[in-house]
Amino acid sequence: MTRWIARVLPLLLLVFFGVALYAQDSTGGSSDSKMQTVTGCLQKGMESGGYMLAAEDGKMWELSGKTSGLDKHVGHKVSITGKAMHESSADEKKIKDNESQEVAGKPHGDLKVSSVKHISETCP
């Protein structure tokens, strides 16, 4: 009986941790990485090819991910669906000066774009 437990226990632990890691990965690992939709005014960012979304709640979002084609929506009201991201310290240091000018002291975050919906040709 003891030999059976000694053989099966490591296998059970391996399966348990594998399932736990899979569950964490499939849910994104944290509440910050859940899909969310943010509506606001799309603006050009200071970095080449960069975009910012001035959300209706006053928060500024720096956009990454599927940003090709956003140029035609600059100055328009859009809804963007994506995942909130946390940049690495090294990446944040690279863009700190530009980002502080772009957000002008407002709350801000990084959003990895998965889809864009055009709402209006004008922003309020």
C-alpha cells in the first residue's frame, strides 16, 4: 500500500499543479487582465504610431496591440475593447516623459486593444 501511494502521489501533485496553472492562464492570471470596454475620444500619442484614449470617466489609456487602422478614428468617439496591462519597469522608464505629458496628471493605464467600434465623428 505504501509503495502505491509513493508512486501515485507525485503523479497526482503534477496533475493538480498542471490544472491550477492552466486555470490561472485561461483566466488571465489577475483581475486587471480581464477584457473590458472603454469609450472615449481617440487621440494621437507622442510616440510614433502611438494612441491615447481619453475615456469618458476621465482616465487616459495608452493603447497597444491591434492599433493599425486607428489613425482614421483620431478625434472620433470610439469604444475600445481590450485587456488592461501593466508595463514592465524598463518599458515604463522609456516612455515616462512622453506619458506624463500625454496624461497631464490624470489617472491612466495601458490597454491592449483587441477591437474598436466607431461611435461618432466628434468627441464631446
